[in-house]
Amino acid sequence: MAKLQQQHSNAAGWAPPSVQKRWLLTLLIMLSVSTLIAFFIKSAFDSCDPPHPHNFDVAASNKPAKVFSNSIKTAPSPLSFMKSKLVLLVSHELSLSGGPLLLMELAFLLRSVGTEVFWITIQKPSETDEVVYSLEQKMLVRGVQVLSAKGQEAIDTAFKADLVVLNTAVAGKWLDAVLKENVPHVLPKVLWWIHEMRGHYFKLDYVKHLPLVGGAMIDSHVTAEYWKNRTQERLRIKMPETYVVHLGNSKELMEVAEDSVAKRVLREHIRESLGVRDEDILFAIINSVSRGKGQDLFLRSFYESLQIIQLKKLKVPSMHAVIVGSDMSAQTKFETELRNYVTQKKIQDRVHFINKTLTVAPYLAAIDVLVQNSQARGECFGRITIEAMAFQLPVLGTAAGGTTEIVVNGTTGLLHSVGKEGVTPLAKNIVKLATHVERRLTMGKRGYERVREMFLEHHMANRIASVLKEVLRKSKSHPHS
Ligand SMILES: *[C@@H]1O[C@H](CO)[C@@H](O)[C@H](O)[C@H]1NC(C)=O
Ligand SMILES: *[C@@H]1O[C@H](CO)[C@@H](O)[C@H](O)[C@H]1NC(C)=O
Ligand SMILES: *[C@@H]1O[C@H](CO)[C@@H](O)[C@H](O)[C@H]1NC(C)=O
């Protein structure tokens, strides 16, 4: 009887009450622990952050296996041809920021199909660093071999490797510094993964070997186009074969996003901690706080939307703005400016600042609309956007960068222009979504469908697999290797 009941409840996506309580509790503990730890994500890539790191969960091993295990299906991985191949991953740095964590995801995808994976971190802090240590431990446990960036072993491994993945533009410095006269032998099997779109990365020092590498892999079409233009116009060098690989949501994130019980509990928990009611509408930016991410302009739009509502006497629930990604110690001037604005406009009770955190799922569960307000050229990709869509949230985004490749204007969200010209359009879009509940929910659902169609981990793995295949094929036919 008990057995029957359990089977039945699993099929319906529900666990028996006792199990349910236990894993919900675990999620809440994870949440409070990660809030306590309050990881500071270095914003090394200001205007064009690599995809948000958080869903690469440092606390993943704490996850209750019972609930999360049944979705691990065993479809053959598109990467299975990488079995027994030797891959060297070269990371500019090792921290809880998007670039390195994404490369770690690739490391684990490759390990899961039996690839021999070596890892090099170019820039390490001189004294022992807790984050570096724990990330390296995490890799070692999963069979990734961590090497020193310099020395004979690094050179030998680069020679032996079937493939060398350089992560971020800056990692190019490693080639000359370590391989020296051997660089030309290694270049044909180098795949360069680029997540940046800022002017200062277009330095010959970093990227002069680009024309001769096996390929470049870039997160969005806009970013790829930008690299093509800039390298040609500024540096007079030609990009190698370039592959656009949109990112995908991790399985862990999708599991929480698709679990209505988990979402409800997280939503209640976060709303309670913010002191907002269930019926209030929450608009949130989840990005490290900096001018490039446009929190200042968002607050102006938010204030303007409140004025529109007041002026037109519109009936809407109480509205709140949530800014997740605060770090008073890093962007003191900008953060102070934001807080002064809030005080000056007397909207303190409607604006909530939350420190940087790797665990964004609870916030995605708690809010109603994601605002992606990245300025200038926008995001290279903007992983938080597809994560929000997984949670069935509509997105109000700037019509720039990767956002335009993710959000379908009018269907899964609404786009506004970057800069001051975007402030009023965003304010109007905020009012639109606040007053049209049905439209908001429909957009959220469409966003979710789009994620299921295009932005899952297996989509990303498929795209990466075809790139790796191509680069391997070409490097094999190259005279040097
Ligand atoms: C690249 O250059 C072409 C032609 O000059 C231009 O049409 C396009 O907008 C540019 N793209 C980017 C991303 O700068
Ligand atoms: C947020 O970070 C600041 C330091 O920048 C710290 O003083 C504060 O206690 C943190 N708040 C929470 C809730 O962790
Ligand atoms: C987005 O769509 C709306 C209509 O739904 C249109 O008014 C607006 O100009 C579009 N914005 C962009 C950036 O395409």
C-alpha cells in the first residue's frame, strides 16, 4: 500500500508529505547558508559579463538526491565522441564569476563522457584562497586534473592534447608566456571561447594569435559580429572560423523552476524576508550592481511608472523594485548614488537591495518580472534572462546584445532602448505588465516554452559538440599536428 502510494505520488511529481518537508527544509537551509556566505562575484567583465554564475551550484552536493534524481535521464550525450580524448582547459582565473564557472561546466560535461580533462588557471592569488581551493577540490573530486600554469607539464599536456580550450580573450596571454616558440604547433587545436565585448580586450597582446587558432566560440551572434568588426578595423587581423553557441540552463535550475511546490515555498520565504505581500508585484534586476548593468536607469523608470499609475489613477497592487547583486565594498560610489536616489524620491519602502549571491533561484521564484537593463552594447548573452524565462517570468530588456537573441519582443517580453531614451519606454512597459495580469502570465509561459525549445543544457551540449567535432576534424588535417 505504502509502495503503491509512493509510486503514484512520484508519477504525479509529488513526494509523500514527509519526504516533501525534508527536501523543502534542505532548500531553505541552502538558501540561508548561501546568503550567509554571501559570495562576492568579482565584476571583472563589467559591460559584458559572462553569463551569470549562480546556477553552477557550489552547494550542489547538498541537494536532496531523492527529489532530484529521477529526472537524470540517460539519453546518450552528444559529446560521447569525446570519450578518451585529452582536453586542456585554460582559464584566465578561478573565481565564482561567470567565465570560469562556465568552463567548469564544460569540464564536467566532458568528464561525464569519459574525456581526460586537464585544467590550468593562469592567474592565481599568491596566498591560499578559500574559493580557489574549494573550486579546485570540486574539480579533483570529479576527476579533472589540475596543473600549474607554467612549467614542463603544462607544455607537455598542451602538446599531447587533442584540444585546448582558451577561456576568455585575456587568456591569450598564456600562449606566448608558457608555450613560447611552440605556439604555432598548438594553435590549430585551440578553441577560443570568448565572452567579452569591451574595447580594452581588443589588444594585440591578448588576441594576436586569433587568426591561426582552430576556432572561436562566442555566446551570441551580436557579439560575434562585434568581434569580427573590431578585430578587422582596430587590429587588422582576421577572426578564425567563428561559432556562435548560445548557452543553456543547467538541469539543477530547471528542476527547481519546474517544481511548483519548491517555487511556492521559496517565493513565500523571500517575500516574507522582504516584507512584501503575496499580491504585490515585484520587478527585479539580478546582476552585479554597476552602471553598465543599468540599475540607475531602472530605478528612474520604476519611479516614473509609479507616477504614471498615480496620475492615471490606475488600480494596481503595490509595486516593488528588487535589486539583487549589491556590493557596497566594490562599487561604493554608484551604490551610494542609487541609495541617495531612492531616499530623495522617498521610495525606500518599495526598493530592496540584496547582496550578491550565487543562489538566484529563490529570487526568480519570488519575483514577477525580470528587468534586464544592461547598457551600451548590452550583454554578450545574459544567462539570467534564460533562467528567468525558465521560471515563467516575462522579461523587460534593453534592445541590445544577447538579449535580442533571447527575448522575442511582444511575445516573451518587451524591449526598450538603451540609455536615457529607454527610461520612459521601460516605465511604460512596467505599467503595462503591472496592469495586464493576463498578458504578463502569457508572456511568462511563452518564455518558458522558448527555453524548453532552445536554451536547455542539452541544447548547449549539442551546439558545443558540433563545434568540438569540427575543430578536432580540422586540426587533425593540419600539417603541424
Ligand atoms: C559591423 O559592421 C557592419 C558594417 O560596417 C555593420 O553593419 C554592423 O552593424 C557592425 N556590427 C557590429 C555588431 O558592430
Ligand atoms: C551585505 O553586504 C554588506 C557589505 O558590503 C554587509 O555589511 C551586509 O551585512 C550584507 N548584508 C547581508 C544581509 O548579508
Ligand atoms: C517592441 O515591440 C513593441 C510593440 O509590441 C514596439 O512598439 C517596439 O518598438 C518594439 N521594440 C523594439 C526594440 O523592437
